[in-house]
Amino acid sequence: TKKIWTARGLVDYYVLFFLHVGSRRVIVTGMTAHPDGLWVLQQAWNFVLLTDQEASAPTHLIHDLDTKFTKAFDDRLKADGIEPVKVGPAAPNLNAHAERWVLSIKAECLDHFLVFGEDHLRHLVEEYVKHYQEERPHQGIGNVPLKMNPGESSPDGEVVCKERLGGLLRHYERKAA
């Protein structure tokens, strides 16, 4: 969640994301101020459409016991061969990868901004996800960014800085020779 300023004042916005544990790939399917069972069901449909043609299409999806994850949500996943796995109460470590991603996006990005409207929040989240997947090292997978292509840079090349969000997110790399 993130509090954002709207014409009606300060509003809590909810962002629904899916995280592939093995690769740390994140898919953000939507955000809203009013999450309900129908909205979450639509996000399940969006997720299935985004992942069903992939070689590593998901086979399981872990989610908590929030009432927004309805039977229709689970049935939507099952219809596409994804087995929903519910995480019980008082078991926060069962979903540690997702909790770590939430901490990362908040601490490294969202906590640094006063957000004005859904479009602003969407921009911040999209830029962070690109940084997270293309540039940010991931210690759990060998300190290598998810989309790094070894051999694209030269050990003797000039060091360049890529910036996102006005320099808040930075990544240094060597230019190809």
C-alpha cells in the first residue's frame, strides 16, 4: 500500500504484484484504492494472460488468507493449471520473498516520494520494477541482475551511470568497447 494525494485528499492505494521465487521476476498487474474480490479476480486473469505462454509458466501461487482472494480467484488459477497455496495466519516467513520485495520497493523508492495521483504511483512502480529486474543486483541469485547479458560490457570500457527517478535509483556499468 501507499498513501497518495488525490482531489479527495489522502487515499490508500493497493498494488497487486506476483513474484516468481526462482528468478525474482516481478509482475505488477494492477493498483486501486478499492480492492475487492472482483478486482482481485481480474488481476488473476491479467496474471494468467501475462504468463501462460512462457516456458517457465507458474504451477503454484502462494497467497495469504485475505478475504479478497475468493474461491473464484483460486478457481481462475486452477483453470489454467496453477495450484493456489494459501499461507496460514501467524506464518509471515512462508511468504518471505514477497515481503522482502515490498520492503525493497518501499525503502528504495516509494518512501522517498509524496505521490500525487494514480498515474504518478504507476510511474514510480514501473520505473522501480524496471530497475529491480534489469539493473539491481540480487544476492540470492549470485549478485547478478535478472536481465544482465554477460559479454555486453568490456572490462576496460568507460564506467557510465544509468539513473532513474531523478537519480534516486542508480546503476553503474561499463560501456561496451
